[in-house]
Amino acid sequence: MTTEGQLEWEVDPWNKDMYSVALPAYSASISSEDSDGLQPFHLQLFDSQGQSFEVISSDRNSDGEWTARSADLGSLYEAARRRALNTDAALDGFLGALKMLEEPPF
């Protein structure tokens, strides 16, 4: 749903590296622990009263590598960030402007 643009993620007003989405009965936020946009990530779920009821965090396996769940959280973070910042539209506009500069004026 996030990658298809069906969820409206927003930048948290107090933490530029946290993105939030509200659904009718629940809401969620995802953030980068170190505020660098990289692992580890935390997904926090809230009920309709705004009370946190679950936190899912990145973790490492016994070899010290990030787990598949961590990769999924990273993908969700990136999709939420791109949606909240409207990155795709910005890139389309930028590439369109570059294309106009390359085309001859006649």
C-alpha cells in the first residue's frame, strides 16, 4: 500500500527523520534511531487513543548482520520517506526541467 501511494505518510513536525500515517482505527510511525536514515529503524503502532501498543525494531542475527525483518523495515522507511517528502514528483519535475534545457529552443 505504501509503495503504491495509497497511504499518506507525513513528516513528523518534531523529528524530520520520523514519518507517520493515520488510519481510521490505528496510526503508525517509523523512524531511524540515529536520525541518519539508516538502520536501525523502529516502527511504532498506536491505537485510536494514541497509545503505543507495539514497537518493532531492526535486529541483527548471530553473525551481526541485519535480519530480513530489518530489511523490510528499511524498505518501509524508504517508501514512507519518499511519500512524505513527495520525492517522486520532485524528481519528475527536476528531470523534466533538465530535459527542457537539453532540447533546442526551436
